[in-house]
Amino acid sequence: MHIILVSDRLATAKSINLGWRHLFMGIAGFVCLVIGTSTLFSYVTVRHAAEIRMPFLQDMLRALTAAETERSKEFVRENLNAMAVKLGQMQAQMTHLDSLGERLMNMSGVMPAELRTTSPSNTGKDRRGGPLVNPSPLSSTELQDALEELSRQIETRGDLLSLIEAQMLDERVRKSMLPTTLPVTGLWNASSFGWRIDPFTGERAMHEGVDFAADPGTPVVAAAGGVVITAERHPEYGNMVEIDHGNDLTTRYAHVSKIFVKPGTLVRRGQEIAESGSTGRSTGPHLHFEVRLRGVAQNPNRFLQTAKANVTLVRR
């Protein structure tokens, strides 16, 4: 493109040559100018509209934000109240469990010595009450602290009940190993424990057991659970069974006609181990029953009184 400039103040005419390159640069500059102007106009318009011409938009946004915040707070507060109510119910159940544990200890007679001073009945921490005055909802921190305290109480009560269970089990095992079951159905104390006139020599002699009058073939049962340590013929006891019940406690069943167990046999309470008879040093069919502690004869009456009372109770 060839442009000629003519002016009255110029002595000669001037000419300018514009090529395609100059034309393209001019168009690009014009476009950039238009875009920049539009951007600036939009920014100024929005700013003024938001700050000057439309203030109600900001008020609306603030109101919506406040309402949403209030709804969130109400939701959190309702959940905290629900959790607090649940916590109160759990604490009431914990108190109920404490009462059950206390009754269980009183009924069983079992109370771990190391927990006597920390049991609910002694501490009194769970025996609370009174009128409701100026109640206020728990904060999240207070609720968290209460939950942690309840967790510690549950753990403590769990340990307490576990110890009670262990001691009750130990007591049950100990009692199950005591010879408190009648070894045979028959007249009890046909010949009692202690000094008596020996039926064979007529001399005063010690009778280290009790005799049950029983017909031949009457079932003889274990007075308690244990392990058979002797099942053999004895010159004086005749056919005899001896059972070890642990803790150095044993029982002997003598003069039987038949033996149904062998040494090493594990027997349970009330299991048939023999049949009554009149073997060995005996004047007639009966069962000679002994209880020994560390090898020393004990009065079987001390153990069999319980068995007699149970039999009487059942018959009634």
C-alpha cells in the first residue's frame, strides 16, 4: 500500500509505504485494545454493582451464611444432646450392673480382697440423686471426658467381674473335689469313725472310716471327682479302690466285690466304680469308706453331712 501525504506547510510531498506486515500488526493492536477496554469496563461495572449499586446482594449472602451456620450449630447441639442422653442411660445400666455384681458377691461369698475398697458399694460413686437445678447441655469436650471416664469404669468393672468369676470357678472346682456325695445307698454309720471294740479280736482299736450296710452288688460311686490311684486286692481291706482328689485329699472304698476302674482312670463325682461286698477283713456285706488328708485318716462325717442334707432335701 502506497500513501502520499500532501501539506501546505511541507515544501514537498511525503509518501509512506505500508505492507501486509504493517497492516497485520495494526489489526492485532486494535484487537488487543478492544479486549483490554472490555475487561476494564467489566471489572469496574461488577465492582460498582456489588459495592454501590447492589448492596442487597451482600446482605442476602450474609443472611444465608448466618442461617446455614445456625442450622449447623443446631444439628451439632441436637447430636450432642442425644449422645448425652445415651451416656446417661449407659451410666444407669452401669449402676444396675454394679448392683448385680454386688448381689452376686453376697450370694457367692466371693469378694477379691484387692477390690474390697474399690467396689461400687464401698466407694459410693455410683449412688447419686437429687433434684434437677439449672441444667445445661454438655459441651463436646465435657462429653468426651464423660465417655472416657465411662470407658475406664467399664474396664474396672470388667476386671472385677473377671476376678469374681475366677474365684467362683476356683471355689466350685475346690468343692467338686471334696467327698460330699454318699458313696453308696444304705444305712449310714453302721460302724462310725473313732475308737471301737474290734469285732475279730475284742480289743479296743481305731476305726479309721465309716461303714455303710449294703447288700452285695450294691453300686458304689465316687464321692467326688478325681484320679484312681489304687484298684487292687488288699489283705485287710479286701478289694479296694483309692481315689486322689487333689490337694493331698484321698478317699478309700473297701471290701467291695467287684472293681470297675483301673489306676489312672479319671472319674467324676457319682460315677460307679465298684459293687459292695464282704472281701478282706469283714464280718458281712458292707462298704468301708475312708477320707484321708496327707495320708492321715479324717472323720468322713465332716464331709458326708452335706451329702446327707442334700439327700433329705431332695426327698422332701
